[in-house]
Amino acid sequence: MILSLFIREYIILIVTEHTQKERLGF
């Protein structure tokens, strides 16, 4: 319920951070 929503938001945050790092060349 709320926990699954929190997990989904956390995963999205990690994925966006990873893509930003790749974009910067890290």
C-alpha cells in the first residue's frame, strides 16, 4: 500500500541519480 509507493519512489530516485551520474561521465 503506502510502503509499496515509498519503495517505488525510492527506486525512481536511485535510477534518476544513476542516469544523472552517467550523463556527467561518472
